[in-house]
Amino acid sequence: MWADIQLGKYEVTVLSAYAACLVLIAALIVFTLVKGRRVRRELDEVEARQGRNRRET
């Protein structure tokens, strides 16, 4: 299937655009996962502090 595609003189442009898109999508996924873990950890810390404060009062 892929062997039948003829891009001609636009081959480098098209393939580099595909590569750039894949890199950007991968970067967005990694960024989202890292930020999600950080936010979850911060939320756990806040919830732990609130739980201690409620028990102390």
C-alpha cells in the first residue's frame, strides 16, 4: 500500500510535515501525562493537609 504512493518532488516536504506532526503529538501527550501526575500529587498534598486540619479542630 505505502509503496504505491508517489509523492514526486513533494516527498521531502510531505514526509517532514508528517514527522513534525508526529513529534508534536508525542510531545503533547508526554506534556499532558507529566502535568497530570504533578497536579494529582499536588491535589493529594492539599487533601492531606485539609484532612489534618479538620481532625485538629
